[in-house]
Amino acid sequence: MSSTRGPLDSCPAELCDRIFELACTDAGYTGRSLSLVSKYVNQTSKRYMLQCIALHGVDKIVAFVGVLERTSKELRRVRHLFI
């Protein structure tokens, strides 16, 4: 993660929350990408990383169960699950 501050780092958390909620609707790619932007964006976007999930096959489903078990309850906000 970069140590320089970007435009989102000075954006109010409430506004970032709304942006990340709307952006993280693509089966996980955007959530993973946001986690690499900066420490602030990583922390602010965590609650939306599992919002929209697409799983293909039994192996992926079993692996996702493991992810859910390792994720704190407040971050387990799956809204859309495609199997």
C-alpha cells in the first residue's frame, strides 16, 4: 500500500462508504482492488468487500465458507450471492 495520501484519503468516511457500497457490486474485483489503494481506503471499504459474491463450483463454495468463518461478524455483509 502506498504511503502517500490520495484524494479519497481526505474524503469524509460517510461519502466513501456510499461510493464503496455502490462500487462493490462486481463479484469481488473492486473490493479487492480498493483494499490496495491506501490504508484509509482499505479500512473504509472493508465492510463492502463481501457485499457481492459469485462462486463457481463446490471448491469455491467450501473456500468461501472458510473466508466467512475467518471474517468478523460486522464485516460479513453479503447482499448478493451468485452460485
